[in-house]
Amino acid sequence: MARSLLGKAASGEKAYAYSQAGDDIIVGFLGDVARYLAVVRKSGPKAGFSPAETSSILALNAPASKWKSEKSALRPTTPAKGSKTPRKTISPEVPSTYYSLSDASRDIVGWQPGDKPFLFFLLPSFPGQPHLLLNEWQVARSIG
């Protein structure tokens, strides 16, 4: 068992974790359905995953060729009007990368926030279960 990431233990959330090649893989279930997957680097460089590592992680859900990805636009770090200090942003040097996969039975979304050492994937909706609405900040806070 692992610490659940959504805080829905009362709604039947269970999480399981195992280690593989210096990474922790956390799979979260609501009922009997896997709703999220987090891959967290626990040893080695505390930086984002390389393209080869990312392809291997994407393949945990479906062949890497079926995924779509896009980088977020960098947010400006210029001061807000009337402010003398720049606004803080999440990893302003490295934009987040977002992933999506749609097939006949599911729509999966995922992201790697900037240069953080984890990737997170979510099945936001599933018939007969509550929809899940998460953002990067909530997940980063839960993962630690």
C-alpha cells in the first residue's frame, strides 16, 4: 500500500507503490478502477525525465506513439502592475509538458511539471464513478 494522492480514502481510494530502477511507481484506484499513475524519481538526478525515460513511462499506459504532447508557454516573470518584485512562477526556466491519450475506451491526461522529477497521469472520468478534477499544484503537493 502507498499513501493515496487524492485524499479520497473515504470514497474508496487505495494506492499501491512499487520501486523499479530508482523510481517509485504509484497506482491509485477508486473502487476497482485504476484512476491515476505517478512515476517519481527517488534516486539519481532530481531533474525531469529524459525523452527515452518519458517514452518508457508513457508505454506503461499505451504505446508512446499514441500519445500527444505539448509544452506550456513560459509565463512572464515581469513585475505585475504596481509591483516592484517579479511574480513567482512554477519552474519558469522549464515549461511543463502535457500529455493526452484518447482511444475508444478512455481519455487519459498527464503532465511533467517543468524540471520536477515526476510524471503524473489521470483518468479524469470513468462511468459510474465521480469525475476527478486536479491541477499541477495539488499533485505536486501530494507527491512531495
